[in-house]
Amino acid sequence: MMITTKQKSDIIEVLDAIRESGQMNMFETPRWLVNNGYIDSKIDARLLVMEWMKCEVDESDLMNEGELL
């Protein structure tokens, strides 16, 4: 099943909320997304979470640029 742009956006919001709550290790979220019906495939869930994590790291790098000088 293909994930629509709207579904992807909704899942990204869910991942942001999970991260902010601190109640779950983010490496557990692919399984959680599948178990809670957000995504049918564990592989698709892993790919989406990896993409989300990469975006989080990239944003963090931009915010912290120059702090290590």
C-alpha cells in the first residue's frame, strides 16, 4: 500500500508527538505504527521513521551549527 502525502504528514505529526512525550524509544515506533494501524508494512514504517529521524538530525545540525567552535 502506498502512503499518501496526507498520511505521511499525519504520521510525522504523530512521531513528533511521541518524541516530545518521551514515553517511547523512537526505535520502537515502526512496530508501534504497524500495530496501531498507521502503516500496513513494517518495512514501510521503518523507512518512514528513518526518513523522519534523518530530517530531525538535519534540523538539529542546522540549529547547532557553529556551537562547537
